[in-house]
Amino acid sequence: MNRRIIHISQTDSTNRYLHDLRPEGEEMTVVVADYQTAGRGQGSNSWESEPGKNLLMSIRVYPTMVPPNRQFVLSEAGALAVGDALAAYTDGITLKWPNDIYWKDRKISGTLIETSVSGMGMASCTFGIGINVNQQVFRSDAPNPVSLWQILGHEVPVEEVMNNLLDALEEHLAPIWAGDFHSVCDCYHQRLYRRQGFYPYSDDNGQLMAELLHVEDDGHLVLRDTTGRIRQYAFKEVTFVI
């Protein structure tokens, strides 16, 4: 896949920077920044990162073969790619629905995905990815961050992590480009956080114990509680209690 990589020292948001770029025929456009002044997570969440310590990047691809009602497969591919890049350094990496990456019970990466639709297919998909690589101390009120440095006890080249991630993303996008969404979904399910067993969750009705059954093609999470009741949730409708 033809890549265009743009490295900048600082921006408010790599997603915003990439949004303002016009495509030049490349199949994948990448913007990586040493520092973001207004890095975003999902919703109103922010992303804490010391300058030059972590991987802050956005990747735009053009999945025109993906119908809008199956766009969650792109989120799955992105999560698998980040998971692969991190699993090269440590065990204990899982994918927390919808697309966070966890080491044990701690968050090491998050992704904000923005898409656009054209006709019957997706016009573009942008993965805004933050990976905690070399940050030693986290000072925000985020409940459970962790970095590769904290896990390994030494620094890891940020560019190496980026290149591993881009290679893995191409690998997981290839089946989608060929129309094989099923294999990507299967791989995603096999690597989910809390894939087996009952764990605490919280929704609008309070806390419950439930097991993860699967994730629907449209991205809804399906749980079964201890009474046998099946519960289906869209993003932000349920919280993992950790």
C-alpha cells in the first residue's frame, strides 16, 4: 500500500491536521506529531502525552468497498493493528471494546475513528491513535494509564512502534479490501479483553455482573448477565468496571 508519512513537531490534533490535507493519490496518509496541544479521545475525553515521549498519529485510508453498515470492521482492523504492534514488546495485550488497547487491566492505547460516506460505501476513514510509549509518569485523572516504559523499564523507539503499527494495519486491512470481513471480525473477537468469564459492568440501571458474548457487525456489545438476560449496548451505554 502506498504510504505518505508527514512528521510534524506540534499540532492541536493530528486528526484535524489530516482532515485539512487534500489527498494526492496515496492509499494511506499518515500524520505523526511529537506533541498535540488538544489531543482528543472519545467524546469529550482528552489524551495526556509528554512532548516526544509517545506515538501520536492519524492514518487516513479510503475503504470504498465497505458499506456504511459494516464500518465497524475498520475499527476492528485498527485495534488489531495496534494490538499487534504492542504485543511485539510484551504479553498481556488485549483489545477492549470498541478499540482501546489494554495491558492487563490498564489502558496503553486509544483510538478515535472518524469516517465519511459517499454513496453506498465509505469515502474515507481516519484512525487517530495515541500509544503510551516512553512516558514514565501520568499526571491526569485518567484512571488506569500505562506505558511501554512502565511495563518494560526502558525506552522503546517511537518510530519503530509506528512502523510496526503501519505494517500490521496493512495486514489487517488486506482482507477487508478483498471483501473478507469475517476473518477480521473473528480475529478481533479472539483477542477481546474479558473474553471469557463474568465481570462487573455498569449501565443506566446500575452495576451488573455479565459475560461478553460477542460484538455485532454494527459494533454493539452483547453481554449476558447472571440471570441469563441478554443485554445489547451501543458505545457509551455501558462501562467496564475495573
